[in-house]
Amino acid sequence: MSDENNVELDNVENQLSSQEELAKIVEARVAEELSGIKEKLNNAYTARDEAVKKAVAFEEERKQNEIRSLEEEGKHKEAADMKLAELSARLQERDKQITELTRDSAVRDALKSLDFRNDTAADFAYRDVVSQLVQDENGQWVHRTGASVKDFIDTFRKDDDKEFLFKPKQSSGVGQQVSATTQGFDSSKPISEMTTDEIMAAAQSGAFDTSGKWL
């Protein structure tokens, strides 16, 4: 290979190294932003849960005081009706919790097939999906548009706005070789026999690594 081609190959290697460094910087930045989002979500959910607990405790105390007052006044039927209503409400809440556990399990199973960037991204996706689900007339969990959980998650994965949650797609060597001739270079050629323009075209398409080897 001529000195000129050696210089060009060095430039290509430097360019590829810079691209890898840039990718690492972007990866770190996305991970940092996702971490911040998770922290804000956790804080919001914690505050909400605390508020709900306090409201439930206050309501429970109010009901018990009212039942006690009715019994002291000799209104045993009214007190019994209140106890029955409270028991019924608790059973309904338990049924709701069981149903939501079924929903959560279905969502997590469907998300397992996706290649998330990290656990924070997976958690964000889970919360986002769950927040958009409702129960249909048969009690099944579906997206609010009526789409099944699986179909909605398929659409979720293809949403460009959600791309930051997933690991970057890796180009395959086979795919590169098939399309190589249309990108300004021939992947069947040894690098030592390629022109400067062909080397640059191959580098831009990501066809070989920083050591100058075909991927």
C-alpha cells in the first residue's frame, strides 16, 4: 500500500475511534438522563403513595368512630350495615389488587423480549405502558385505543420517541456486504487494493473496525 493510502487508513481509523468515543458519550448522557427521570418518578410515586396511605388511615379511623358511636347509641343494625359495607369495600380492593398484579405480570412478560438500554429504561417503559392500559368490558387489560397489550408494546418499540430507551441496533456484516456496492465500495476487495474514496465510503458505512478489518 502506498504512503498516501497508509495515511488515509490512519485517518479512517482515527475517525472510527472518534465515532466510538462519541457513541460512549451519548450512551453516558442518555443513562444520566434516564437516571434523573427515574428519580423524579420514584419521588412522585412515593409522595402519591404516602398521601393515599394517610387518606386511607384517616377514613378508616372516621368509620370506626362512627360505628362505635352507633353501637353506643344502641343502633346495632346501622353499625352492622356499616361493617358489612366496609368488608365489601375491602374485598373489592383486594380483587382490584389481584387484577392489577395480573396486568403487571402480562406487561413485564411482554417487555422481556425488548433489548432495553439498562434497568432504568426498562422501568420507565413499564410505567409508561401501564399508565396507558384500561380494562375492557370483559375485564381484560388493553391499551386505551382497544389494542392488546402485545400489539401496543410492538407499537411502543417502533415509536421513534422511545428509541432512547433501547440499545443501539448493530449493523450486521452480511447486510453491509449485500449493500456495499451501492455505497461506493466493494467489500470483496482487500483494503490494501481500495482507493481512498472507497476506504472513506467503507468507513462511513461502518464496514470495518478501527484495526482496518472487515466486520
